[in-house]
Amino acid sequence: MGTSQDLETLRNRYVAALLDGDAYKARRAVSDAQNRGLEIQAVYVDLLAYSQSVIGQMWHDGEINIGVEHLGTVITLEIMSELRAQASKTRKSNGFRSVVVPVEGDTHIVGSRMLSDFLIIDGWEVDFMGGPTPGKDLVDFVKNRSVDMVAISVTIPTYINNAKSIIRALKSISPSPKILIGGLALTSSEVELNSLNCDAVALNIFEGITQARSLVGITDGGFTLEEHLAALGSRIRAARLEKQMTQQDLANASELDRTYISALEQGKQNVTFGAVLRISKALNLGLNPGGRWFDPSQ
């Protein structure tokens, strides 16, 4: 990918295609991104996930109706299926198996499907449950399957208690699988991460893969600087939207330039620790010694 302007153009094309319900134009935007050198993982994060968040925000703001948002999501899921098939041709199995499931009650599946696809690309055998699964049924499924890890996705804070119940039930299995929890809900100030009693927490896709590898003892295959910057950018954007701030609001509060914030959210800007501290303060987030953001009120 040549420049941030190239990526912005592709994003605009993809979002426009989703809003028009035009799967062909959406596929053309993805194909052009790949032809310009964007790796599959970057297509997922920089194009698909970003655009889904845009149309989700548009629905939340009343700019589009739920039918438009649903059709756009279906188009993205279809494209993800095609990308997954491409990546599967060259993948090498790492010998581990994971179950990936949205928490009971949460019908948002794009994030969990993305994590599932990244695990598949990473060499995992993955059982993607396809939708929210009652806790008892999930436990019964895991008991009858040789599973190394269960990844639970939560996009809405309302369902955190459901996640806690599922985690307790999974912990009762002997031997119990490792449990990873992720999703947009974890960026909310309503959620106390330390209370989840899981084995690992992931606030974005790349962190999810890193944590998954760590849980089963895989130590190689780290991500590039560009991938980490993309993940950091997505975390900043999610936290900003959670606070209902514009990029200019965040720039003013952190005493940084708005174009710097924009580039950072797009994963195109190297960031100093001082800038991270300014942004975390502006978003009313703290940093623990490991560099993870947390809400100091918790």
C-alpha cells in the first residue's frame, strides 16, 4: 500500500459499496487493496473492520437504518469467507484447536468471525460456533471435543455477566481449556477486566492472536510494527468513540494535532510513549506496567 491516502480511498469505496448493498464493488475494493500489496490480515483490520465500525456508528447515529447495516455486514462476512479460503491454501497446522463463540445473548458475530479467521490463518483448527451459544450447550460441546482454548467474544457490556457465567462453567471442566475473552465491550469503563477470571484478555485481533499463542506455549511468529500500529490505532479509535469524542476533541484534550490523531488511528503514525500518556489521560484511561489501558475508576 503506497500511502495513507490510498488506504483512505479504498475505505471510502468499500464503505460506499456497503451502503449501496453492492457486493461486487465491495469485492473490487478488496481486490484492489490486495493488488496494491495489502496482506490479508491488514485487509481484515485496515479495511473490513474499520469500515464495519463506520457503518455501525452510522446506524448508532441514526444516519442509516438497520437493514442497510445488516446487508453491509452480510457482504463483509461473505468477503471474509473468500479471504479465509485464499489463506487456507498456504496455512500450516500448529496442532492446536480453539472454539470461538460470541457470548450468549450477543448477536454481533463479525469480531468473533475475524478472530476465528486469524486463528485459522495462524495454523489453528477452529470450531467457530456461528452465533451465541447457551452456556450449558457450549460446555457439553467442549467436553466432547479436544479443545486447547475457548475464545469468547463480547461486544456489548450488558452481556459481561453471561461471559462470567460461561467462564465459571468452562473452568469446572477437568482438564479445563484455556479461556480468552475479547471484544469491544472490554473497552468500556463499565467492565472491570480483573473480575473476568479468564486466562487472557484481548482488546484487538492482533492482541488476541498473541495471547492465544502465549496460552498454549507458542513463542514464535510475532507481528510486524505495522500490524502493532494498526492494532494500537483501532484501540484508540474504539476508546474515543466510547467517550463520544471526535478526533478534534481528542486532539484538543491531548494537546496533539488532529492530523496526528487521524494518522495514529489509521495505524500510519509511529507514536511516542509521551503521546500515549497524553492520549490515555485525555480518554481518562490509565496505563499499567504492561502498557495495557485500564479505567482508573475501576
